[in-house]
Amino acid sequence: MQTERKIILSSSPHIWDKTTTSTLMRDVLIALLPTWLAAMYIFGTAALWPVLVCMVSCVFFEWGYQTMMKKPVTVGDLSALLTGLLLGLNMPPAVPLYIAVFASLAAIVMVKQLYGGIGHNFVNPAITGRIIALVSFGLPMSTYLLPAGTAASLDSGFGVDLVAGATPLALLAEGRKAALPSLMDMLLGFRGGSIGETCAITLIIGGLYLIYRGVITYHIPLAYLGGVAALALLFGQDPVYHLLSGGVLLGAFFMATDYVTSPITERGKWVFGLGCALITMVIRVFGSLPEGASYSIIIMNILTPHINNLTLVKPLGGIQK
């Protein structure tokens, strides 16, 4: 008896998964929440309003642009909300709120929507929004607050006093090693910096959560952080302070790993992470700016298509071009 066989032909993808854009964005939001809460404990409402304004503004500008252009409204995928959270965490505490709105407009409309929306931007919207704001409003974007006193004096939480002060990277650049905060203060976040880059412990926990959930892989964070540590030693710097200072942890786990603007191959991810580390450390040690994490990621974002082309695996029987 002849058995009839039916072959079903369909276009890719052929492997289905329950993961959606909104679930991925939700996991990253969950991973970043402890860092925001820690920042609000350390800086009080100075860390609350800039982040909140960025999140609301990003969602509003995405909804407004898509509505005005008669495009499908995609704010439900949570990508605009995540862009706002990342952008807000890259702001200094107590930054004027009009700067937060301006940076959100740049991130969503100029960087994301004008290039076709989610999946089409060639650089990270949150980082680019921060850089545009930094170039446009240099003084308020480079004025950082730090808690007055030590960790023992912060029991009042939201009632803590704040004073203007230098970040650890600025102190390193000026050679004022004696004025550096303790490693415990660096880990807990009781020092100067942007809202989301101060508490190293919550950033590490959030990054490990994303790796555990399979949202990101270890390749870029390990290459980035390992490269920064190795180059710090090579340049005669303290690797621990360079790892815990500035935006390296926030960038390595949450922004350099962006699906759209990072390589798709494993070899490419290693190259991307090491490139971020090299540019970051060159700017920190030899440049006129104390920090280079944002610039390094955006430069490597631009190079991502070339990295993909150079690291793609040759198909079996294919001709290497």
C-alpha cells in the first residue's frame, strides 16, 4: 500500500518560540529596576524625576510620531519605555527636566523613528540621545551630585542631602587617588555619577539575570569588561576602579548588547566588546574627557555591519568572497 506523504512548504522562521519583543523588553526593565531603586535611595527625588520624565516622554513621542505619520502604534512592545529608562539612567541626578524631554525627542524621533522604527536604527537610541544632550547642554549634563557623607549617614533615604562633586573617573584623570571613594562605596553606589551607573552591585545582578534568562549572551559583556581590566593594567591604571566607575557596567550589560546595533555572530560579539573596551580606555586615559563608554558603544554600533560581514560563517560548499 502506497503511503501518501504531504510536505508543507512555508517561509522562515521555522522555529517558533513564545518570546516576543515585549517579553524581552520586560525582562530588561525588570533587570534595571533595582538600579533605579538604589539610585532613588542614594539621590532621592533627584534620581526619580529625570528617569520618569524620560520614560513618559519617549512613549509620548513614539505614539505622537506614529500617529502623525499614520503608522501602526507600537508603544505596547515596551521598547520606547525601555529607551526612556536607559536614557534617564544615563542622566545626571537633578538634571533640568527640559533636557530630559529634549534627549527623549532626539532618541525616539531622530534616531529611532526616522530610520523606520524598532529594528531599523543603526545606533543605540538611548546612548545617542544622551550624547546629543551632552553636546547641547554641556554644563548641566556634566554636573554630578553625590551624597553628603558616608554610607552610615544615608539611613534617612529620600531625606539625604546632596552636594556637587567629581566622579571617580574625574578624580582618576586629575590624579587625585587619595580622594577616591572606597571600593565598598563604589559597589553600593555612594559616589558621583549618572543616575544608573553608581550602584555596581545592582547592575551586575541585573546583567546576570539577563544572561540567565537568555535575553543576552555573555560574549559582549565579558569581552568589554575583560578588555577594560586588561587595558587598565597595561596603561598602569587600577582595573577595579575602571570597571566600577562610569558607564562600563551599564553599557556592557544593557546597551552594548542591544540586538539591533550589535553583531549577530559570536566572533563578532567578541570583536565588538573588545572594540568598546579599547575605545573606552583610550578616551579615559589619553583623551580630554574622563569617560568614553557612550562614545565607544556608538562607534562600534556604526561598525557592526562590517563586523557581521567579516565574521559570518561560510556556508558548506559556498565560495568565500
